[in-house]
Amino acid sequence: MGLNQGTLDIDRKARAYIPMRDVCKEDVDERLGNFGEIYRNYEAEIVCIEAGRCIQCPDPAPCQLACPLGNEIPQALRLAEQGLFLEAADMFRSKSPMPEICSRVCPQERLCEGSCTHGGGVSNSPIRIGKIEKFVIDYQLATVGLPVPEVAPDTGHRVAIVGGGPAGLAAAENLRRKGHAVTVYDANPFPGGLLMYGIPAFKLCKERVVKKIEQLEATGITFVLNTRIGADIPLQQLAGDYDAVFLGVGANVDAPAKWDGADLRGVSQAGEFLIRTNVPLEYQPPVLAERGDPAVGRRVFVIGGGDTAMDCVRSALRKQRKMGYDLDVTCAYRRTESEMPGCRAERENAREEGAKFEWLTAPTRFIGDGDGRLKAIEFVRMKLGEPDASGRPRPVPIEGSEYTEPADMALLALGYWPESLLGETTGSLATHDWGLISVETESGKTSLANVWAGGDAVTGPDLVSTAIRAGLHAAESIHLYLNNQ
């Protein structure tokens, strides 16, 4: 972009001392009163200043290497610095099919921003890449609308996508742009997968998901909803009806609870609670929509330490505020905060909103009131032992340290398991570890002749961006297959 090396070197030294411009959040009292997104957008001139902090590292830049999608981050930041926001948005879109999603839900602190040269440099404050991406994409939406990708001439090939989550949508868009006819089958009343049904609205506005689906429909992609492959339609039949099939069914089954009393009223799995509190009624599965808006307890415990646990904590706080209760939500985690796998920023947001934390503690049983409803939880204190398979210290119960806390609601955020239906109903589909689909690493090819898979259905629960990457890679392999390459 026209700078000689000498000019850039001088520029780098000056840029290293520009202070970070952080993004404002909604006032705590205001955000507890609704489920809207809490982060405000930068002002345009602040975007230019913050983007101008980029020292334009030599290619490939650390931030780009850390991005699962390989986003052209330095180039996008240089365009944003000059106020060329539409061009910056297009640069982000050149590698990512969902920048309006990734800018909101990617853990940038562990990816691009975590690798930013500024993070360990003079400023010790990485560039707010995610917030800049969010601004330029929202600017594009507000000024010219969501661009509809160009579609190549019709190839005559038909592809079925099973699962309308990040992996499936990414594969669908990639294949449609290449001219293939694409039909997406999804078990829910609306596509989006965890984007619609797993991530709370205060992190990802549902309207962004709706707009993405409208964009894909505008390219000619067809959606068949409320249809569960493996139950309503056998996978073998689908593979016979289409030239190729991609499986992106995710890993969205709540891990089962093994404690006594887990079946008491007032003890709920995270998945159902998040859907019923965050998803518009018209998009909820009928079995959940019939139950209506869930009540929340006056004293709530969330069991777990990942992002889903923080989603439950923050949703429960908003429900308590809506019902006029004093805020009383505690996250109980069996390790210390240092070992928590979730996003640090989400814990900070939860603290700001009134959440409490109990470290080194785990439930031993849920205690009922004699009428089938939760009234208390028995916990045990833990200590950290030798590292386990995850590399983190293993939590070990301390003998005789049991104690009881009154509680009228417990939300179990214990992680997610893969959907095992396809493996159970399709004998020739190779699976492993409770239903994860076995694939060839590079291509995503399964054991079936014309079937591919990717995303959480293959890896287990991971990031939105890694699921998108898997969908894109599998789509490239499918395209080569369809063209006899």
C-alpha cells in the first residue's frame, strides 16, 4: 500500500506507543434488564486510531497465523485505518464467510489478539482486532446491506448438507458459490445450530443469524427444517439421492449428570435452559416452546467452568432481575480460576453483573424437599493433584470436607457430547468415542463413498471458527470429487 520500508520502520516505532482504545460496554444495570448485546461499537474515528496501532508485521503476521481462517488481518486494519470501512469489510470476508458472527463470538484473546505483537510489546495491549472487524462489518450492513456472494454457473451436481450450524453453513456457501445445487437439512425449526440455539443473545444478536440465513437463501440454497437425518430420513437414502453429502451435525448433547438427585425439579441441563431463555419462541423446538419461559430460582448454582457455564450464569442473573429477585447466582468449579477453560472476558462480564464464584468445590448430591424439588446441594472441597489427560491438575476431593448449601435451582454446564444417531442408524458409517464421526484428516471424507463430515461432529466441541474451517475444507474436497479430480 505504497509505504517504503524506511517509512514503515519509523511508522512502527510511533505506532508501538499509541495507547489502546477499548470498547465501551452497556451499563451493568441496563444490560441486566435485557438480553441484548453488551458491547457498543467503536466510533468511526476511534476505529481509525485503533487500527492505526498495527505495525504491519512482515507476512505472515502472527495474528493471521493464529486465526483458524487465516484472515487477512493486517491488510484489513490498514484499510480501516484509512477510513475505507467497506473495503476493510470485504477484506475480512475474503477468507471468512461469517465475519459478522466470528467478530462477536471468537475468543480473540486466545487467537489473533493473543498473538498480536503489541501484546508483549511496549503497549502491552493487543489491537482490538475483533471489535474493529465487528465495526466494519456492521458498517457495511448499515450502509450497503449484506452482500450476496456471486454464484458460478450451474454444474448439475446436487449436494446435501446435514446440520445448519457453522460447519454446515460454511460448506453450503462454499459449494453453492461453485455452482452446485445445495440443500441444507436441519432438525430444528430454524438453521444456525449453536449460533441460534447455543450462544446467548447478549453475545450474538439472533438477528445476525437470521440475516446470514437470508443471505444464503438469496444465493439459491434451500433449507429443509424440522427434519432429522437418521430418524426422519435414513442417511443411506440421502446419500443415494444426492451426489455428495456433508455431515455437520455438531456435538450438542448435554453430558449426563451422575449425581444422586440430578432428576429433581429445579436441576436443569444447560442446553435446554439456554434455548428457553435466549431463543425467540417461534424458533424453539416445539417440545421446549410448549414449556414457555422458564422460571428461575432465588438461589442458583451453575456447575461447570467453561463458556457454557458463564452463559448460564449471565442468563440466570438476567432472569432473576426480570423476576424482581435479589441477584444470587454462584458458579461452582472443581479447579481454580487459572484452570478454567472458558473466555476470561466472559468471567469478567459475569463478575460485573453480580456473579459469585466458588473455586475448588464440586457437588456430591442434590437434595430434595420430599416433594421432588431441589432444596439444597451437598458439595465437597477439592485440592489439585497431578496433571490429568487435559494437562491440568486433577481435582481431588478432600476427605471430610463436605458441606451443604441451600439452593432452589442448579444448572449443569458439564460439556457436550456428539450426536450418536447417525452412527447408530448407519452401520457403514465409522464412528468413535460416543459417536464422533471418523474422517480422513485433510479431506473430511468419511467411510461412506460420497459422504464427508466436519466441525464438532468430528472433533468434539470446539470453536465456531474451527468448525467453519472444517466446513470450507470439506467443501473443497467435495468440489474436487464432483469434478472427478
